[in-house]
Amino acid sequence: MTHVAVEFDRSAWQQDLNTIIPLDRLEEMAADGEIASVADEHYSFMGAADPVTMEKSARAVAAKMKQEGVNTVFLIPI
């Protein structure tokens, strides 16, 4: 995972990606039967993006997730 802003503090997620996207916890929940599964693909958008471009990209990602059968998403601010 990367982040383009040079002033962004990467130290926490470089040590443990679960601090920003809790994939290990989600996998544990799936293994315990608390959730059905965890998607193979994960997406992130930079908040400072142009709204028109962001909407186009978000719609494309939403369509792809719908096609893949994703029925729940986590929106996690970073």
C-alpha cells in the first residue's frame, strides 16, 4: 500500500496494516462464521481527489463489487 502525500505518517500501517484496514480481524470473523467471507479485492480512494473523477471511479468500483457479489462494505477514513 502507498500514499502519495510526503507528510503522511506511514509508520503505523507499515508496522501493522490492520491499523487502517483490519483484514486479519475480518479473516478471523469469517473463519469463526461471524461473516460469510472477505472479498479478494480491496479499494481505497484519496480524499483530496477531484469530485467528478472520484464519482466516476467510485461508480466503477461499486459496479465491480456488485458484480463480485459484495453485499457489505466498510468505509474507513485514513
